[in-house]
Amino acid sequence: MTERSDDVAADPLSRVFSALADPTRRDLVARLAVGDATLSQLAEPYDVSVQAVSKHLRVLEDAGLVTKSREAQRRPVHLEAEVFDLMTKWIERSRQQAEQRYRRLDDVLADLPADVDPLPPAPPTTGANP
Amino acid sequence: MTERSDDVAADPLSRVFSALADPTRRDLVARLAVGDATLSQLAEPYDVSVQAVSKHLRVLEDAGLVTKSREAQRRPVHLEAEVFDLMTKWIERSRQQAEQRYRRLDDVLADLPADVDPLPPAPPTTGANP
DNA sequence: TCCGTGCTCAACCGATCGGTTGAGCAACAG
DNA sequence: CTGTTGCTCAACCGATCGGTTGAGCACGGA
């Protein structure tokens, strides 16, 4: 079924959400929000190997949440906060739709007799989407 | 059996982010934001099995993003938009810290001589980390 | 110059994930 | 009662994930 050979071709939104789904990664982001840091600095508090943290940083980098610059042999990591907007925009859109729906429901309720059923019988022929 | 509690003791934030990391799940949420729907309605547009969509809904349910009610043999699915706040709060906190950091950096730059190094040598023994 | 530090790459392992099929239960419809 | 519909549970499969160890490269300091 439609094999996507581009395994890394996940959409940006998926990458960001997925990157932030890991508590260690979220902690890294939180600490980077305070200020830039190097791998060894970042890895120090955790009891995992430096390589593991490096992998985490790469996931964050692939998601666009973080950038690394070159400075001698160090690679200071910097948080790119703009990517957050991608998420918040998506979230806000869904939330607003949901709220709009409540308003609409309110409207409908004001207009209805007494035979309300919150869910229509709904034969599967209802053109649900796309 | 009947172990309603999650054996996966992941924190709520991880569950929400992880649930939204899948495009199909995100699409489900977007459609549920428009209005409640049943499994078969939700599954219809996708070319995967109904069971797969049921699994997706369970993930969303475990994340608290969705609730199912009982209505005859149907289980209308309802979006619980409040859980979004968990994410937005976390995101906003990180973003605000990052912005605060820019202001602070501005302050520091105004106060410094010429010997500035944006990143300290940072020996691992110093409690330099946040 | 050689050594130590900082980081990355590669191979591997167990667990989880997204998907499948198949069976089975609960509630209508006839 | 017999089907049919709506959904869930269980077992299984391949891919990905988070972690490890080990090697290796690029600098800077003595």
C-alpha cells in the first residue's frame, strides 16, 4: 500500500510533535530556552551516554527546533523558537473549530423542537471529508 | 484484562505530543474538531482497516484528547480540547524563556568589556549548567 | 609534535509502533 | 430466531526508536 521510500519525508508538523514527544528531548529544549549550550554540557545531567544525547539533538535539529553552529571543536546548540508556531497554529485551528462547533450547536439547540439526538443516524454515505 | 490504567507510565505531555505526532491521528483530531463522529465514519476516508483507526482512537483516548460515549452499538467519539492547553502552556513557557534570554543577552552585551566569548569553556566539574 | 577533548558515524539490540488478519461480542433489523 | 452492523481483542509482522559500545575525525593546548 503506497510504500513511501522516503522514510525521512515525514511532514514538518509530525517531526516537531514527534521530537517533543520524548521527555529527555523536551528537557533539552527547556534548557536550551535558557541559553545555548554544547553537547557535553547538555549531556552531563543525564545518565545516558553522550552519543544518545547527540542522537536526541539530531532529532530536534531535523525537526527544525534546534541549530548547531561551529566554534572550534565545539558545536554550540541554539534553540529556534519559531518552529513552535507551526504547532501552536495547528492547535489553535483545531481548538477554534471545536469552539465554533459549540456555538453552532448552541444555535441549533435554540432552533430545534424536542427530538434532539446529538448524533445523527449517519449512514456511511455521509461525505465526511477531503 | 480490564487493566484500564496505562502500563505505559508515560507522562501526560509525552502522550499528547506523541499522539499528535501521527498525521492520521492529527487528521482525526481535525475532523473531530468539526463534530463528533463514529469509528466507521472516521475510518471511511482512509485506506486502512477499521481496526487500525480504532487503535489510533485509543491512542488519542489514552492521551485524553478524545472520549467515547455509548449510544446503542455506536461509540460516538468526542474531542476534548482542554488537553491542548497542556501543550500550549509548555510551549509558551519555553518560548517566553527564550525571549527573556534575548533581553538578558542584550543587557549583558551593554555591560561587557571586549573579552566576550558567547560560550564559556565549561569544564564538566563546574555546576555551570542551569 | 603528540595528546586530550568534543563530537559524529556505524553497527547492533530490545521495545514499541503502525499495520494486518481473524475471531468474537453487543445491539439492532428482519 | 437469524442476520447484520459497529466495534474491540489478540496475535503477528516489519520498521522505527532509544539506547548501547566502539571506532574515528577535527581541533587546541602543552
